[in-house]
Amino acid sequence: MKNRLQIPDFMLASFDSSHDAMHSEEASKAAGIKARLIPTPELVKAGCGLSLRMEPKVAADIARLLNEEGVKVSHWILSTTIDGVRQFIAQDSPLKAKDQDK
Amino acid sequence: MIYLDNAASSAIKPDSVKKALCQAVMRDDLGNAGRGAHESSLRALQELEAARSAVAEFFGAEDSQVAFTANATMSLNLLLKSLLKAGDHVISTCSEHNSVLRPLYQLEEEGVALSFAALKDYSFQVDVDSFQQLLRPNTRAVVVNHASNVTGEVIDLAACARFCRAHDLLLILDAAQSAGEFSIDMEADAIDALCFTGHKSLYGPGGTGGIVLGSRMADVPLKAVFSGGSGVRSFDKTHPAEMPALFESGTANVLGLIGLHAGVKYLQKMDLSEVEARLKKLTRRFYEGVKDLPAIKIYGDFSDPKRRRAPIVALNVADMPAGVISDILATDFDIATRPGAHCAPLMHQALGTSDQGIVRFSFSTMNSEADIDKAVAAVREISQSLI
């Protein structure tokens, strides 16, 4: 039986409004980048009730796309498992991180 | 999709409601109710008043004491802000939804004092006996939700009513999570004001709801919160103070109310005792299916199968965030549930679930036993992942 709780790490982008959240999913879909809306976890005490979930490897592409679209991301959060406990850890914008790499 | 988020909104409506709504949209004779005497205005008024009579009968109230609003939140805001003034004290509970809490907090800033009853020790029930300790000389009203939208626990309404009558307080009931699930009677249950929404267990469309006043409200002064078009006394500078116009400023949502009327008729035709029995059976089937699964924690008292409760089972899987579990249910099993805080912060503080949230399964008469069995199988599979 598949272990339903073996969830790989993922990145979340939270927004100040559901309108922005919807826009982010539509923009990602139109750009062919895999991402979907999920309820913002309770541990993430910020943003509206919806967050965009994506694989960490596409976070920078989505950050760039949303920046171009004028959609403001309120928080970037990495969801990972540490010592068997699911954690949500605030991150710098992948765009900023990428810029800093340069 | 298996839809088990009926406590948020009953997405699947009875065929009779769907038909009534479709037919209403196709009509060309629904004008502005109460804003003229031509045929279209009268037809709209006829539909509005037919819906009003049906809702009044449903709750055992006078037709004139039913005012339509957009939802329970609007009803509660209108009623509480119309009734309460600086210097008043209100008793409420930790079980309330933000639709009660936030208007009360707003009123607190204007000088209304608030007290909240906690849950009984080691229980999911509101401690109604503690109202006595919370009573003050200036206590004006008790505001309670009939059923918790988080756990489905039903408050001891008879005890609330006895307390209110003994101390000459107004009993205001938030019936958002109970109206349509079992019988409520304004007089028999000694309710002074009831706020409901149409889009949950009354099976109406979104954008419908209302305020129902009991006989003891006749002499209680209420002020208009919104004012504007009423269709009557146009040269007065103030909005009419009489029910239902007091709470019905602006054009009525006649199309929506036709749908609400059809929802109420559906429940009346089925008989509410049958509705309650059916919902109880579905809820109990789900509860029995998941209660002994590993790592499942249930929030609610199911010890007495006969006890009245809203058709909700609230649970968590070990310490996994509720949102993660709800997302697995949606994406892997195509089952709609509601995770998170459910707009009930005090309840989550009382249950110790502020950080984790809770996964809420909520049922309607449109669900089948097969839906329940699939949901149980999904929870079993998720819980076994922890072994």
C-alpha cells in the first residue's frame, strides 16, 4: 500500500488575497509550470486561506512569472519533514535568492 | 468527487431546488419586489412572500417576523448591531464562529461588555451552567451557536432558554449549522431571535439567509443598521423600524429566495425527523468506521448514539497538519473536506488545535452510505501510512 503520508518537500507561496492566489494558479498553468492551490496550513500564520504549492525546483520560475504578472507573494514557505515532523519554514523569495547567487 | 464539506456549503442540491432555480432564471416576469404594482413587480413580491411564509412556518414564527438577508454572518451583524448598545453585557461561548465573535468584538469597542463560557471539563460541550457565574446586572442577551461548526456538538438549548427566561435575557441563536438538520421552533424552544443561512442544510443557493424574531421581541427597540430603499414611506429620512423592512434595505434576492423556498419545501416533504435520522445514520457510520483506526483523534462526544448532534465528524491524523490530510483526501481520493480553523478561533484554542487545525467531514441528505464507506476507506489508508 502506498504511504500516503510520505510527502516530498514542497514550496508554498502565500498571498494577501484569494484573488491573487487564483491569478497565480492561472498564470502558472498558462506558462506550463506545474503548481496547484491548497489550503494554507494553520502553522503558516500569514496570507489568505489559499497558497500555491509547487516543487521546490520550479519555485524560482514561478517567482519570476508572478513578478512579471504583478502578483505579490506575501510569504514563501518550504514544507519539509524534520525528525518525522512536518515543518513549514519561511524562505526568502526564490527570486531574491537567485539574484543573490549572481 | 465525494462531497463531504456540507457544513461549509451544500454543493449538491436536491433536484427540486435545481429545477426551481433554473425555472426562475428563465422567467421574464420577475421585477423588483415591492417596488411597483405592475405584473412583474407583483410576481416577484408573490415569490418573496411565499418564501417568507415557508420559512416562518418552518421555524414556527409569524410571517412578518422573518427578514431575509444574504447569509448568517449578515443576519448576526444586523441583529447584534441593531440590538446592543454601550453599557450592555452579553454572554456568549467559546464555541462561536467569527460571524458572532467579530461583530461582538466590534461592539466591545463601542462599550458592550462580553463574557464567554468555556467547555465543560473533559468534554466537548459548552458549560451552560457557567452562565450563572457570568451574569451581571446589565446582561442583556445570550448569544449561542446551536451546533458547533467545528465539532457538531449541539448546545443544551433548553438550559439556555431556561436561564434566559429566569433572568429576563434575550436568547439569540446562531442556527447556521443546525437549521434544516432537525426541528427548531421559535416558541417551543423559547428562542427570541434566530439567524440562519440558506446555503447549508436548508439546501438553498448562496446569498440567502435571514433573521427570525420570536414573540418577546415585539417590544424590544431595534435600530436600523443599513438604511435605504424600502419601497414604503419614501419621504421619511429614516428607514422603517418595523419587521421585516428594518433588515431588508434594498432590492430582495428573489431568484435566490425561490431556491431557498424550494430547499425548505424539500425538507418539509421529507419530514425533519426523517432528515435527522438519515443524517445521524450517515454520521454514525463514518464515526464507527474511523474511531478505532490508528493515529486518529476525534473531537466530539459520540458516546450516546441517541444524542442530537450536527452531521459532522472532526478529526486529526496523529500530528499531521489538517491541511495536509485534507489535501491528500482531495488529490488522492477525490474527497472534499474542510481543514483549518473553520473561523472558530476560541474553539480551536479550547481544543488545543490552533496550530494543527482539524479535518472536518460533514454530511448532507445528498450523501449515500457508499460515500461514507469510501471516505472511511480513505482515512484508513492514510492512517495506516503511519504504522
